[in-house]
Amino acid sequence: MIVCSCNVLSDHDVRNAVNGGGSVTRNAKQVYGCLGCSAECGRCARTIKAIIDEALGPCAKACCSGCPHSSHPHAANEDAEPAEFALAAC
């Protein structure tokens, strides 16, 4: 299903961006960066966030010890700023 008609991104593209890299993708901006595009109208941001939350499951907000995402620099620190920092290679 197409979730972003401006960039022609499917739900599969978003899931692959979330699950495919070494870094944890937690917001739409990071998904766009991983996919080499940027937000245009923004109407898809909620849908992309829902797909991210579904793909990460219980790790959607913060990773815990033993989680495959726990190698992320801010993963165990819930007080850290949201993951708006520079993107690692996806």
C-alpha cells in the first residue's frame, strides 16, 4: 500500500527502512532520510509513525537491555532527546 503519494513510498519501504539498517529509525524524518527523500505535504507522517511503532513493537519508545536495538547510542536513556540527531547510514 502506498503511504506517501508525494514520494511514492509503500508500507514495505517504511518497514524496510525501520528494520533494515544498523541504526534505529524512530520517526518519519529518519525514514525519509534512509529512503533518500524528504517530506513534502506531511499527510503521511501519522501513518509512517504507526508503521514504525508496529515494526518496533515494544521497542517503539525505548529499548531495554537485551533488545536488538539496544546498541543504539540513546536507546537505554529515556531522558535523552528524541531521535532527531544525525542519521547513521541506513
